[in-house]
Amino acid sequence: MLTLDQLSLKVKEYFDAEDFHGTPANLFDPIAYTLADGGKRIRPLMLLAATDLFGGDLRQSRYAAIGIETFHNFTLLHDDLMDQSPIRRGKTTVYLKWNPNTAILSGDAMNILAWQYFLKQPHPNLHQILNIFQQTSMEICQGQQYDMDFEQRNDVTIPEYLEMIRLKTAVLLAAALKIGALYANAPQADTDALYDFGINIGLAFQLRDDLLDAYGDTQTFGKQTGTDIKDNKKTYLLLKALQTADTAQRQQLADLFSSTPADPQPKIKQVLAIYDQLQIKQQTETQIALYHEAAIRSLDSIDLPQESKQPLHQLTQKLLNRNI
Amino acid sequence: MLTLDQLSLKVKEYFDAEDFHGTPANLFDPIAYTLADGGKRIRPLMLLAATDLFGGDLRQSRYAAIGIETFHNFTLLHDDLMDQSPIRRGKTTVYLKWNPNTAILSGDAMNILAWQYFLKQPHPNLHQILNIFQQTSMEICQGQQYDMDFEQRNDVTIPEYLEMIRLKTAVLLAAALKIGALYANAPQADTDALYDFGINIGLAFQLRDDLLDAYGDTQTFGKQTGTDIKDNKKTYLLLKALQTADTAQRQQLADLFSSTPADPQPKIKQVLAIYDQLQIKQQTETQIALYHEAAIRSLDSIDLPQESKQPLHQLTQKLLNRNI
């Protein structure tokens, strides 16, 4: 069994061994730019941790680990274009550094590249693995579309929001774990348990993200706080607030979330004041804890020594405390 | 063995049996819009014809046939956005009927949907089939990038142009044929011959397209003639003309192809006059005939009764005479 640090080193080693450049340069340079030392690489880490948990050979799942991160980065590349986001991981986004057409086509090539990696290593479970990957890929598109649809709607419910983040964020973490376990020929009950673990971690992760955007320390979180409020974004916090607000508060929130003042600070302050009145922070923390507990229960259901699950426990802690 | 008409009916039957709608509607409506009664469906027709040629069961390759057409339409959807083309097959393109973000995301979903179809039917050759599909998909992205790169360059050579159209157009026809044959467990020499047949047909097809744009009858061709000249597009005709022109003619062409007059008709006339002086039409016809002959030689190399190859011969005729 490897420790979390050893698994992280494996991820780094595997990525460092790949050269994402190719011809024509205008197609592959943005891919190499996006994948080079990019981000936390949580998904490949989870995938390899799952293979290792069941005593599998990491060399069998190494290309799937690269494939799942390549796919994830393809979705970010296209999302950044669709959202017109200028910065990703402290670097200019591809559509700005190059141009929108390059972002479209390089993203398409990255989606295909992810499949190339998945197909690189034959395995008895490969058909099942590819089926999970295609289903998950499609769910992520559905999640992104729901997210865009919700921007145009004022009647989004909490269950709808949770389903959206399940599709947009949670299923890829869950699939990474399940796929990793399938490379180790884990029994179905265990791969299902690991999938549930990933879904709950993913939901908790996204609610933590919503929370940090409103209450996080800019320095630790690495993003400006209050941007969701500034951008009138529907988050768990807002939907929970709307659900528990009285008529006056609901009207206040509706007014605030339809305004875009030049200086957003007073608006952010007012919204946070209402959130405080309604104890939104505490309510969200409670919901995160529930998902976290559900995740741990799923992990506990797998009949393996506790110490072998240590890397996944640690990874969960890091993710949900967001020190990673 | 089925006739070409019977194979066409199979394609229609298979597509009519699919429902491309789904939720969220904003993701799947553009997919259904694009795939419903869309185009000539040459690639699935070739795929099924290849399966049938080797006595295979069409029910085994039916989903691959849908998958390859889904992939092709995904590339058109994104190309139309990148090229800002308003019309496709007489209908408003997706990015205009909906919006650019919808075109990006629905296109992404179509790319994934193509994989879903390929994965639907287990087959002993599936891994090989998927490998051909991923390689071909990537080559098409490379071809599209070369095409965009060439717009910015004034020193494109004929071999570079031929390589670009091989990637952008020919490989998908070739892959369709090879994949169809693999579903019938055809021997490797034959699947390779069929691939070569497809490459040569594809090259001939694209040169015919270049020729028709300049010389075609608007009514039969279904497009305005002279648009490539109007848009200063580098085609085989232009590159051949530049290759064979004297200094004065080369200068004239350079001047004409850097102008965009409000009324393009005089410019089109002048360019065609130079083409006529240089016998570009005849030279291109000769090149098309060479590719056509090479294609037929590849088809002839397959040791099967001539009559069984009838559908592929007829399809080639229709494609290259463009009555289909």
C-alpha cells in the first residue's frame, strides 16, 4: 500500500512522463499549456488510490488516470470559454491567450485524447470502464447545461441544484474511484460503495466551494470572496436562504440578486447580513457534515483494513478542509 | 448481399429508430435538430456496405454506423461555429438558431454520444475498432487545425494541401469502411485495401468539391458557385494555378486573392479566366481520375466476386459525379 504522498508522487511521475505537444502546434500547444503542472490533479489521485486500495497494479491504471484528468481539463477549457473566465489556476485561459476557435478545437482534441489514454492499456474490464467513462462524460455535459439553464431561471429548487452539482462535479470523482477499483478487479459491491463515497465527497466539496466563496479567507482559498454574490450566481447558500427567509428577506434577496452595482462590496455585505440572520453558514456546514458522514459510511462498508483506507480518508480531509 | 438502395433504406431505418432527444432539452434539442433527416449519410452507408461486402451481420455494425455519423455531425456543428457559417443543409446552423455556447456544449455531447453508440454493441474486434475511431477523430481535429492555419499562410504547397484534406475529409470515409469490414471479421489485407479505397475516394471527393465550387452548376450542386474565390480560400485549383502560372499571372492571382470587393462577380470572372488559361479544370479532372483509379485498384485487390462490390462502385460513382 502506498501513502497519500507516495500516490501524489506517482501522479506527478506519470504526468511528467507524458509529452502533450504535437503537430500542428496550434492544436497541441494549448493542450500542453493546460495539462502542464495544472491544478491539484485530485481525480487521477483518487483513481490510483482506488486501484492501490484493492491491491491492483498502478501501471495498469496509469493511463486511465491521465485520461480522466485530460477529460476534466477539456471541460474546464470549454467552460472557461463559455463563461468568459479570464484566469484559470493563475494563468490566462486558452480562449484569451490564443482565441475562441483554438479553445473550441483544442478542447475537442483533448476530449478525444482522453479516450486515447483510456484505450492505451487493454484490461478485461475495459468495456465496463469505457462505459462508465462515456456515461460520466455525458452527465457532466448535462450538469453544465443545467447550470447554464439555471442562470435564466428564478425558481430553481434545492433538489434541482443538488442534482446539477451531482452531475457537474460529483460523478467524475465517483467515476475516477470506481474505474480505479475496476483496474484492481474489485468486487461490484465495493466499486459501488466507492462510487457512492465519491458522489458524497463531490457534493460536500461543491457546498464547501459555495461556502468558501462567501465566507472564505481570500488568501487560503486563492479566489476573491463574494464573487458568487457579485455575479448573482445561484448557490446552495442563496437557495437555502430563499427557502428559510420571511417575505421581507426574500424580497430583499430578490432585489439584491437582480442588481449589479459598480462597487459590489455594499451588496455583498447586505447579502451576508441576511445569510447571518438565517444561519446559512451553519446550515450549510451541517449539510456538508451529512454528506461527509455518508461518504465515510460508504468507505466503511468496504471490508478492508482501516489503515489501507488511510489515503482516501486523508484526501477527503484535505478536500473538504480545502488545504490541498 | 444488399443493393445500394437496400443499404440506404437500412441507414434510414436505423436512424429513424433512434430518438436523439433527452434532458436537459437545451442540450439534446440541437443534437436531434442536427441528426434528424440530416444530409447524405455517406459514412454510415459506407460502413454498412463494408460489413455487407464481407457477409457480416448489419445488426452488429448498426450502432457504429450511427456513431460515425454522429461524430461527423459533431465536427460540422463545431466547424460551423468556428467558420461562422449561417446555413447547413438548408437550415440555420445551431450556433445561430440557439447560441454559441449551446453549439459548443451540444457539440461536445455529440462527440461523447458517438462513443456511446460505438460502445453499445460488444464485438471481438471492438478494441481495434475503437482505436481506429480515436485515431481518426484526432486526425480530423488536426486536419481542421491545418485548414485554419493555412488561412494565415501564403506559402501552402500542394502536398500540404493534400495532407490537410486527407486528414479533414478522407480518413473518416476510410475509417467507416475499415470499421464496417471489421464487424464482418474481414482479413487485415482486405480492411487495409478498403481503407486505401476510402482515402482515395475522399481525396477525389474533396477535389471534386473544389472544382464544383468554381465550375459547378448552382442548381445541381446546391451551393453558390465561386464562393471559394470570393472568400480567398486556398483550394487545389488555386494552388495548382500558382504552381503553373507565369510571373504575371502569379502576381494577378496574388492581388485578386487578397481583395474582397463588394461585388465579387468581376473578381470571380477574372480568376476563372486565369484558371482557364492554365487549364486548371482539366488538370484537376486528371488528378481526380488518378485518385478514382487508385481507389478502384484497391477495391479490385479484394478477392470477392465483382457483383458483391457493386454497391461500393455505385456509391463511388454517385459521390464523384455528385448526383447523390
